[in-house]
Amino acid sequence: MARILVSDPIAAEGIEILKQAGQVDVKTGMPKEDLIACIGEYDALAVRSETKVTADVLEAAKNLKIIGRAGVGVDNIDVPTATQKGVIVVNSPEGNTIAAAELTMALLLSLSRNIPQACSSVRSGEWKRSKFVGTEVYKKTLGVVGLGKIGREVAKRAQAFGMTVVAYDPFLTAESAKKMGVEIVKLNDLLKMSDYITLHLPLNKDTRHLISTKELAMMKDGARVINVARGGVVDEAALAAAIEAGKIAGAAIDVYEQEPTPPENPLLKLDKTVTTPHLGASTAEAQINVAIDIAEQIVDVLNGKPARSAVNMPAMSSEALAQVEPYLALAERMGTLLTQTTDSAITCLEITYCGDLAEMETGPITRAALVGLLRPILSESVNFVNAPLQAEQRGIQVVESRSTSSGDYTSLISIDAQTEDGTRQISGALFGKKDIRIVSIDGYRIDVAPVGTMLVAPHIDKPGIIGQVGTLLGNRRINIAGMHVGRQSVGKRAIMALNVDDIIPADVMAEIVGIDGIESAKQVQF
């Protein structure tokens, strides 16, 4: 039975789902040394932002298969080390989208109308209406830095308030933005033209202090900044200095470089700032949504299914995943067949997706092929997470290509492997919804199911060879479950692929290789 550790508070609805996969232990607020001491017992870990899953924690996590982050940001998790260890890291990129977008608008309006300051004034017995004259957002320009899921929801709401929305997002085409009524501009241009600037992007080496002294100086006099993304995207000291100097009219900040943020943070001392304690996902609905989302993904992974929102694997929608899922087993077994029938090192793997597959998201299929290729030959764990890294470390170049032509098949996967001795080729197809088949080996057309144990033997096409192999296996009471022979032409080279019910002993394999006309014989175990 799988064991799952929940080390930060998550909604009860998520806990109930996790119980479908095994024993769930809820241990929140653990010191790091206690986490290190116990993490080796667990197959899965569910966290929010409090638990820091550092390299030393991962070193101790000998059985860990998946970390689920109930939220979007994963900067509290050492993702590169998790990837190296083959641990899937998943988050919930959509569970708190609406909550974060609504908080952004709440902060934007609070900043414009001085709502927190006015509230505090009234509560203290004052009635100073003239002190809190605000600014309308109508017909103002909002610059959205990062037009992902949250940024898009913010843009929609801002447009409803009559704002003009421009955005900076290097990964989004101008055409896609135009459909949302948003103009894509360069970052410097956005800074210069926006009355309000809101940030919705992850924290990484490229985005740390994306907004600092230089960028603040480019902004309009009287611009306002909202950060509901990640602490560290904004240089807090530089922002405070710009507000104090009168360059920036105010800021609304929900996330900080250090959390909890210390009392000496200069932003906390300014009347023109609105500050909240990282409330982006803090709605009852969002907490339930993210807990359910990561719990379902943890259960899926522990049951051998792919995750839909892994940050160290290609992300896929549930619809796209349903399309490619049947091909995962096929690709993995093609990789297994390839590596167990190849004698020399593979230097390059070209995977061609033909027919309908050429239009699909094939990243997970490529990873499945690499898992099948590497798992039989490596002592360390190989899975969908670390397979590309393992291949790279072994000097295997991986190339994907696509073709609309698939011959007699609706979809076809073809793998060409460059080895020190030449080129190997295997093709596979899906018959119906789940019937996976190998349809070609090194150019020889066959039709064989990659299951159980298979004997693959290139040979000269002449009478008696197949009979001799059958006799040898029959004499050792090894049943042939399926057989197919592909050949170039009569009397030329051919290949036989036999499905057998038992592992063929080494001495029988030696006898098969000794048959006149047999070029080689390999036993493949799927």
C-alpha cells in the first residue's frame, strides 16, 4: 500500500481523494529535520508553500514518486533535483486562477480609491473625505506582464471596467492576444504607456527583480504597481524608493521576497501601499479546488497513470492526454524492443509521428519511448520525469519529426536509432483503441503484439528454419503464443518474431543461434 504524507494544511476534500491510493498521514508544521527523518517512508508528498522541499529532503526521499503542490508556484521545491531523482512535481495551475484574478482587481480598486486607508481613518473616529480622493480606472491603461491563465482573467475583468489592456508575454502570439482584445507590446513599451501595471509570471532567474530601479524610472509619473505573482519579481527596496520620491503613485503587494515579510520592509511603512499576506489563493473555493486537483494527480501517478499538470514534464490538458495515452505503452515497448535487440551504443534517436499523431502533443510519447529504451540497461530509476535527462547524460540525441503520411495506418510511430554499428528502425501502430502492435522491424513488415516474452531472429529465408526453431522450443515445452515472419523476397533475408509463454533458457537460445541460416537471436522481455 502506498504511503502519502501531507505536510501542509490542505482541504479535507483532497485528503479523502488521497485515501483512494493508500495510507495518508497528515503531519503539518514539521521541522525540516523531522521531515528528512520520515520522508523515506513515503511514496507521495502533498505540500502548499510552507514546506521547503530542498535537495537534502529529496536525497532522503528514497521511495518518493510525486510531490503535489496545492497551488501554482513551486519555488519552495527544488525541481531540478526532483527531476534528477525521477520525482514528478505537479501543481494546480488552474485551481486558484479566479481567486488570484479577483484579488488582483480588489487590490487595483483599493489602490485607486484608498479603501484600506479610508477604512482605517473612519475606524479611528475621523471623517476626512478630502484626504482620500481617488482615481477612476475607467479609460486607463492596464499593463499585464504575463498573459497566462491568471493574466487573461485579469484582462477580462479590467476590460469590463472600461480599461485598455496591453500585455507583455514573449510566449504568446500577437494574433492570440488580439482575440482577447489585448495588444502585445514590448516590456519597455508597456512600462511607458501603462497607468497600472500588474504582474502574473513565475519567479525564476529571468524574472527576479524584473521590475527594479531602471524599469520604475521608465514608468509614467503616477503609475501604480500590483504584484499578486511571486515575491522577488519586484525589487521591493527600489519600489519603496520610487513611491517615496513621488515617481510611483502607489503599490498593492500580496507577495514578498521574504515571507512572512519582516516589519522593517520599507513597503509596510508607506501610506500609499496596500499590503496583504499572500492571499492570492485564499478563498474557500480555491483551497478546495487546488486540494482536489493535486490529490487526483497524486492518485493517478501512484496508479501508474500520467499527471496532467507536471512542472517537470510536458503539461497537457485532460483532452490531449486522453488522445495520446493509448500510445504511451506502445512507445515504451518499442523502446524496450529496440534496446534489447541492439548490441552497440545508441547515439541518436529520431522519433517520427505520422498521420493523426502528427497533429497531437507528443512530448509524453517521446518520454515513454526513452523510458522503454533506458530502463532495461540502467540500474538507477528511470521514469517519465528523468528519462530525457538520463538520455542526455548518456550522449543520446533525441529528435522529433512529423509526417502527415502514415501509409496503411491512421497513426504510426517510427523510431530510427543511430548506433555505432549502423541504423536500427522499429515502427508501431495502434489497432482499434488499445491493441498495440509492432508493424516493422528494420524495414521488414510484421504484425506482432509487444507483450510477455518475444524472440526476434533475423535469418535467411529458406525452408526448415522456422520449423527447427519451433521444434527446439517444443522439445523444451515452451509454447509459441504468436508468430510472424517478415521478408524482403524469397530466399533473401527475413526476420521472425515469436511471442512465447515462458522465458527461453540460455542453452536453448544458443541452439537457436546455431541453426544454419539464423543470423542472430534476441530475447525481449516486455
